[in-house]
Amino acid sequence: MNNRLSGSDLTRAMLERGDEQVWCAVSHKSAEHALETIINVSSDFIMHIVAFEDGHFLCKEGGRWKYAIPIKKVEITQEEVGL
């Protein structure tokens, strides 16, 4: 049996654990649509998710989303870009 969490399930588990703000790619359509946001670097659909209530993820900005895929935002280092 596979117990690995991913996608919206992982976001829910992080919120249940007590994480207060989770950066996520969000969508009303599907998890795949949310992933396209990451691939296309569309910042319009990257939100701080703060709660999961009544079947929807709530973002800090006040929106409600059906899908929320956690992402990692990190600064690039000089070594990573080869300078």
C-alpha cells in the first residue's frame, strides 16, 4: 500500500499539522490545471493557503480553491546559476 501524500492531500495534511501558510499552485478545474500554473510560471494562481474548510482551500487573500498543490519558493544561489 502506498501512503505517500501529494497534491491537495499533502496540502490538507500540512494544514492539519499546523502549518499556517502553505505556498500553493491553485485551481478550480483540476490538480493538473494547478500543475500547469507551475510549468507556465503563472503567478496569478500561486497563493498562500491558510485553511481547508467545507471542501475548499482558503487563501490569505480571501479566495476559495478546489485544488491546491504545495510548491517551494526559494532564492537561486550564485552556484546554481554557475557564476
